[in-house]
Amino acid sequence: MLLSCAARAIAAGAGLARHASVLCGNRGDRTAIRRPKIAILSYEHQLGSIIATTPVFSALRQLRPDAEITVFGTALLGQILRSNPNVDRFVVTADPHDHPLRAIGDIVAMQLGSQTGPFDWLLATVGCRRGLIGIMAAALPSGRRAGHTVADFASSYAFPIPYDDQASMVANNLRILSPLGLAPEQQEPAVFFDPPTAGRVRDLLETHGIDPDRRIAVLALETSGGQPTQWFADRAAEVADRLSREANLQIVLVGTETGQVMLDEVRGLMSTEAVSLAGRTSVPELAALFAMADLAVALDTGAMHVARAAGVPLVVVASAWQPPHLWLPIDVAQASIVSRHGSPGLCCQNVACRSRDCMRSISAKEVVTAAFDLLGHYPPSNDERRRRCAALTVDQ
């Protein structure tokens, strides 16, 4: 049944793709003056990998401001891109990782019921390195296809792009623009938000006794437990206490709703005050919260990627299970990474790690030292907080 559905989807796409190729014709054609239509398939499965795609949209907009950019993805990506000024249209489909037939059906229904396609180019981000997403790419009508895919579907791409494990996730995503003749410089991720979102975050802070116009540190020191990135509650409490006492920072703890128990433990071990907003923010609201802060301290989690995307001075407490160049902000001036990567015996590279030796060897003192070093280079400032918020705030 899956193959039958795929065949029908591909046939539907092929018919419209012939029309798309006409729209990429000679410069003398009347059709050549219209905006080129570019579709981007982006089906990353985790928050961090989703945010790592955002430089693609900003780079494409900067280098091809005339392009009409349509992004296909899941509802979570739609939430993140809702205020992104670099995307003209977003099409929500079912998650092909979980519901492949529904996702393919959504693509077919879109073709039959809208004016979105056909496209001149279809580009596929790193998350599309799966067979069923290759079927979706083949089903979308487009003149040319480029990007990440699997071997079984590489023949349907004019420019299949192999994944480079020596490059970062951001860099691998940006490589999908090279077939268009574009060579973007390295760009940082960004999560935009609208003024009402910023207003809700200010109200949330004030409701919990935090003054948005005073110094704030946001700590994301709990994880979902899916990867060996967890730290220790007593050390998190020590970091929070010292930032509160010695830097006069108001402490805000963030995380998932399921992580509230761990954050309650942290607050119980603290001798100073902290508030927890775990599970109380959407991704754009979390970005606004980080933008309003003077400092973030985070484990290698989805919240860390949001903090990076907000541009706040950031200390990352990272495990050694993966090479740091893949995910961590190693070349970002306002980021400091505390990690044991490269230390003999501490880089297991195992997803399931019981000992957590690499995290156990990171002391609260090291994290506090990194935080105060950043605060020395990027002192708390109302002007800087306003600048960060203004850079990410987009009126709808």
C-alpha cells in the first residue's frame, strides 16, 4: 500500500514538474520576470536540529531577495517560523517520521487544492535523509531538486548533497544552497517573535516576581533524559546561588513540564530565590525570554539552541558524547563551552551512558568562572537587552 501511494504521489508530482521546468526557461520569456519559487523540505525531529535550519532561510533571503520561499514541515517548525520574515509561506504536514502515509497524503492534497506549486527549485535539509521523505520530495512538482536525501532517491535529485560529518549541522544545512550558485557565509540561527509574544513574556516574569528591567539569568539545567547530557541538581543550585549573590542576577529556571521535579529539587537546594517557568513557554516565548536576559546557562538541550538563536551571552555545559563541532556554538564570541571533549577516558560517544563521567567531572566552580568571564566581556545592560529584542521582534 505504501509503494502504491508513493507511486501515485510521484506520478502527480511528475506531471506538474513538467510545467515547473517551463517556468525556469530563457531569460527572454515573459515568465522569467516572475519571482522564482523555492520550496524547502525541513523535517528535523528535534528542537535543536529544527533551529539549525533557520540560517538557510535567512541566507536565502539575503542572497535571493526576489525568491518566493515556501517551507514544508511539522507544526513545531511552523510555530518557530510563524514570525520569521524570511519565509513567505509555511505548509504544515503530518510528521513523516511518525506518520509517513499521512504526510505524503498532505503533499498530494496540497498540490490538488492550492496555488503553492509548482516550484523552480526544491531543497531538502539534513532531516530529509530518510527514504519516505525522499518520496515526499519526489511527489512535489519542481524543476530541480537539491539537498540531502538517501541513495534510493538520489536519482530524482539534480544535485544530491552528501552529509559531511566534519561540518556542523548548520553548515550542512547551508550547503543545500550551493546548487543555486549561492555561497552563504556562516550564519547564526534565529528565532523571531512578534510584539504580543514579548508582551506575554514580560507579563509572565512580572507575575512571578521578576522585574524585566533588572538583571536576569536564565538557566536551562534539566534535560529530557534522552541523551547523556544531564548534570547534577546540587551543582546547578550552586551556580544559581552564586550568580544571584555575586552578580545580582534574578534567576529564572526553564525546562520542560516533565522536568519540573528536577527544577524543584534545584530550588530546594538553593539559599537564594529563583522562579521556575518550566513548561510555561512556547518556543518563540522562550526565545523572547532569553533575549530579555543578560546571561544564559544551559545544558546541551533544545533550550540551549533557543538561547543561541536569541544571541544572549551563553555558557554551555556539554557532555563529551559527540564532537562539539556538530551542535555546539564553538565559534560564537558570546558563547563559552564547558566540556570534557577530548579528555582521555571521558569521551564515550555512547547515547546510553550510565556513569556520566564527563559531566561528573565538570564542577560548579568552572561553570561560574565561565559565566563571570562572559559577564566581564558582555556586562548586563538594558540597552543590550533592548537591542537583542529589537533584532528578533517582527510585526505581523
